[in-house]
Amino acid sequence: MLNQPALFETHAIRRVYDEKTETWLFSVIDIIQVLTQQPDYQGARKYWKVLKGRLAKEGSQLVTSCYQLKMTADDGKQRLTDVATAETLLRLVQSVPSPKAEPIKLWLAKVGYERMQEMSDPALSLDRARETWLKHGRSEKWIQQRMTGQETRNKLTDYWANHDIKQGEEFAILTNLIHQEWTGVSVKEHKTMKGLKTQNLRDHMSEAELIFTALAELSTRQIAETDAATGMAENAAAAGKGGTIAKQARKALEEKTGKSVVTGENFLPPAKRAVRKVSKKP
């Protein structure tokens, strides 16, 4: 779901969800290909190269608002490509004379409108997520746990946002601190264990992993509230304590079952699975 292309008419627009900024980033060249109605990727790439050079000479901030991420190319390989937010692309469209300009602007605005709908009515987001998980073969039990965990996560990030923690990098730092404390591995290492690249780690967790993640984040929030933690230092301390509570519970369960809670299991299609052997966590 994290890198699922979005369809504009018959065109697949590649996109990636940036967890740090909580925004979608779209492939600029894919948008350019639609606007210029180029028959192939190379033609769109050359057009964008020329346009980017002209905009840079004009001192346009649009170019600096774009940056590169790896996305899946036509040959199936991960290649660096320019990406931008919907807001940046709405301004970029104005620089390309095209009969597709208005339709693509409406489409980009619709993407933003759907996000606004979800913000004002979170149930819409949950309904869409539930439908997607069902299509991907998740059980009702797993979906319920995933949703419960997301609610716990949202309460924690709400606390952070109201206590001098900046969305983006600081959210990611604290999240990784909690995760590493209870699992014994970083978020990045856990994703590697599961063979994930751009996919959302939580969408590939087992039921047990989801439960312990929720326990760690719930404990962190309640400790932070009790201590009235404000700023990075105090919230980092609460994160460490919250993660420790979940770690102790994990170890107790593993001792009883002889099975590792943190695993390389995932929900990737069989052809894409790259599950790695997991060593016992500290």
C-alpha cells in the first residue's frame, strides 16, 4: 500500500508515502508523460530535463521542491527518479502547455481532497484501509489488531505534536527508539528482515508484533503523560521506558513458547518474498 501506483485515466502514476512527513510523493516524469502525451518514458524524461533546466535558470523554486527517490522502473529495477508533492505538482503543471493540464490538476486536487476527507472523518481512512487489507488476504482478526494499533499510535503522535515534538524527523527518531528498545532491532533492520523496501512495516507485522508495538507505544504515552514530558530529551526518556516494558513482556512470552516474537514473516506475494533467518533478540 505504501508504494501502490495511483491511476489517472489509463496511466499508472508511481507514488511513495513518506512516513516522516506523512505525505504522498509522486513521480514527476509520470506526470510529465501524461501532460505531454509522450508515448514512452524516455521522451518524458528528456522533456522534463529541458523544462527543469529552464525553470532553474528562471530561479523557480519548483526545481528545489523536487528531490529523488528510488522507484520501480519498467524493467522492474529500483531507480532514482524525481518526485514531488501534489502541491508542488499543481504549480508545475502550469509550466506545461497541455490539454491534459486541467484534468491532471483536478486529479491531483482530488487526491488532496480525499486526504482532507479522511482528516475530518477518520472512519473513511479506516474503511479504505480495511478494504485494501481484505483484498490482500488479511484476516478480520489481523485487521482489527492493525486498526487498534493505529489508534494507539495516533494518540501517541497527538501527544508528541502537543509537547514540542516536530512531525517528520523527530517523530521518526522517537518511533525508532521505541521500536529498537522492544524488538532489539531498528525499524530499518526489521524491514530488512522481512524483505521490505518501500512497504509499510506495520502492514507486514504478525499479530504478536502488532500487539507488542501497541503495548510499547501505549506505555510510552502513559509514561509521558504521567511525567508531563515535553521536548525531545524528556520524550526520548519516556520512549525508552515504554519500549522496555514491551521488551520485558516479549522476553517473558518467548521464554514460555520458545518462539521469537520478532520475525521475518511478511505478507509479500510469494515471488517477492525474501524472508531472512531471525536471530534471537537480546
